[in-house]
Amino acid sequence: MLCKPQLFRGADPRFTFHASGFIVPLSCILLALLCLVVTACSMTGQAGKIIFDDPRGTVSLQTMSDQSVQASHPVALDQTLLAKILRGMEIQDQEHGFQKYLAGRSSPVPVFSDDQIRFLAPLLAEGLRTAAPDEFIEYRVRTTYEGSVLESSTTETTAGSLYAYGRQLYMTLSQYRYSPNRANLNSLDYRSRPPDYSGLRNRIVLFTPSDAQRSDAFDPTEGGKPTDRFLAIDYQMLQHTPPAAATTGQAQPTRESLAGTGASEAPAHTTEALAQEVETLRKELQSVQQQLGNQSTKQDSKKRQTAPPSKKPQQQVP
């Protein structure tokens, strides 16, 4: 008489499921389920209160882990001011060793593109207006570049957070143009270093105008990374800074004016008008000189006509 095999043998660690010709250890199944649960919990905690979410990016409200930090929320900041702050954020490479002497010091570049600023500014203004004192605003913008026949499409991510306290806006940049494809490629080239998942390695963040950047040190939120970059911006100073035209009486070129074609043509028109005025004055001067020359010529001719003829001495006849 044949004995039927036991269906469940809990004491045997080699117990496996047999299905469709595949043998899957029970421990692997339990581990996979545990990973799914942990991932779901972590995604739920990071989602917070979603303000906006689409393929271009996400803006949300997150609860501060340190309850002792109380932000000055809600606060009403105009989206034009926030666009000015985003436009003032710049990033600069910091070369080391021989690269520093060979390549020289690199110039800072804007952190956000114009499209990203137009996307973020109104959403950050909405976040600051609706955030509670124990919340901060988290943002993430994505830019997708279409690939070619030989290359796949690439998505770059720039992410960070901010909150207001007093008259300052505390900005955190946690990712800058991060691309998984680029990070994996760099990890193959430099096996001695871990992959750079932030895009901020050997980079610093600056702000223009520098007078609005404060050196106040503040503790990053719990869970921050060593690669995070921080800025403290005096937004009230930016609010009350008069335009350059009001202080000097003349239109001064700014970053916003240089970006537009109409403002960039103004200096050219001014120079052209000045050149035309100089040319007109030169022609008038030549005309005056010519008139003076003609008058002097006429006076000389009149003098020659009115002068009495000279008498020749008569010869005496002996």
C-alpha cells in the first residue's frame, strides 16, 4: 500500500511549491510579499498631501519629522517672487586635483529651466499658502528627452523641498538632473565609488543676487542625505528691492530682460539713435563751415572789386 505524501511539512525548510513546472522556495515568496508591504508603506508615507501630479512633476505637502520645527505657514508669497527665487538658484561644478588646474573654474548654471520655473512657481505658492506650521513643501520636476534608433529615451529628475521661517525661505536641493541611465553608466566607469543618485556630487548651489543669500545654518529634515544642498534666502529683501530703473533713472539690463528679445533690442536702438544724432551734428558742422568759407570768399572778391586801380609812375620827358 502506497503512502500519500504529506502536503504540508512545516518542519522541512526545503518545502517548495510546484506549479507549472517551476519550483519556488517558500522563503522567496514570503520575502517578496514583505518587500511589497514595505514598499507600499514607504510610498504612502512619501506621498503626503498631493497638490499636483502629472508627467512633468509632483508638488506635495510633507509632515516634518522634527516636531520642534515650526514653520511660518501658511504664508502668501506671490508666484512672481517664487519664480525670481527659482531663477536665482545656480549650480557650479567643483573640480578637484589635476582637473581643477586643467579645466579651470566652471561658471555657474541655472538649476531650473524656464519651463520648470513656469510649472513650479504657482504650485509652490499654493503649497506655502495651504501648508501647516508642521509641514514643508516637496517638489519634483521631470524632463524626458526622446531617444534615437541607437539610444533609449532619458528622463532627468530635479527634486527638493522648502519651507518658510521668519523672513527667510529655506530651500533644499536633493537631486539635480538625475538620470538612472547616467548613474548606472558612471557606476561602471568608477567601480571604487558608489553611484551618484543625486547628481550633486562635487557640486555646490549658489544664489543670485548674493545679497539675499543668508549664511544661517539650519538642520536638515530627518532622513536627509549627505549630498543634499541647502540655501537660506531672504525673500522679504527680494520683495522690497526696488527695480534698477527706479534707482538709476535708466533701464539696467537684468537676467529677465536679457532673456527677452524686446528688452535686448533697447540698447541697440539707443546706440543707433546716438550714432544718427552724431552724424546729424557732423553734417550741420560741415554745412556751417562751408557757409563760412563761402562768405569769406565773397568778401575777398568784393574787396578786390572796390579797391582803386594802382597808378603807374609817369616817366618824365627830359
